[in-house]
Amino acid sequence: LHQKAKGDLSCKSKSCLASIMNPKSLTIGPRDKPTPPDELLPQAIGFVNQYYGSFKEAKIEEHLARVEAVTKEIETTGTYQLTGDELIFATKQAWRNAPRCIGRIQWSNLQVFDARSCSTAQEMFEHICRHVGYATNNNGNIRSAITV
């Protein structure tokens, strides 16, 4: 992972800055506009490549078809939607790669609930209840879950 990092923590020989929560050298402020397609496309293709690279057996045709579909969607709409499996992969990878999280050792056990189609307060309430129910209904042991 350190070889793929976009930025350096800029630690010096007499001081280590790795414990700083939001180092200015690595923190990007909020954008006032969506990511432009010419920036988004290489990131999206990189993600799709990482996703398909995670399989033990190559799925070349499916991989190429997905890259083509993502490219078309970004060119037409300026964005793209992750598949359910891509969302699960992305959330688990994000948790696994979070340097400050002591619970990340459990990254592979993370339960992902997809609530992207939620559009009403009632639906949101139901998703929250499902999340809390799953996370706490385990004989007193809390299970890791995320609702997106």
C-alpha cells in the first residue's frame, strides 16, 4: 500500500507526523463541484482493475465489459454507480486500509448493507433498524456493519 500512496506524510528525521489525524499535506478540502470526468475516469478504471485483480481466477471478459460500461456511464452522465459487489469490496478495502482504526483487523467480517435506493424517512428508519438489529443481535457481541 505504501508504494501506491498518493502523498507522503513528510516525516522528518527528528519528528514523526504519522499520528496526526488530518495532516494538511494529505487532506483535500471539499470540492464545490463534482469531480470532472477526465479526473474521475482514471480513478474509476483503477478501482475496477483493483476489484477484478482481487479474484483468484481472472474474469477477463467480465472485467473488460465492466471497464467499458463504466467508461460509457462516465462519458454520458459524468459519474457511475458501483455494483453491489463493488460496493462491498470498496467498503471492506476502505476499512482495511484505514491506518487509525484499531478494529480494522475485522475488515473481512464487515457486513455491508446497501441503502443507496432509499428515498423516504420510513425507508431510512427501516435500514437503520436492520443495521442496529444485525450489529447487536449476537449474544452480547457487537458485529461490524456499515450501511451505505
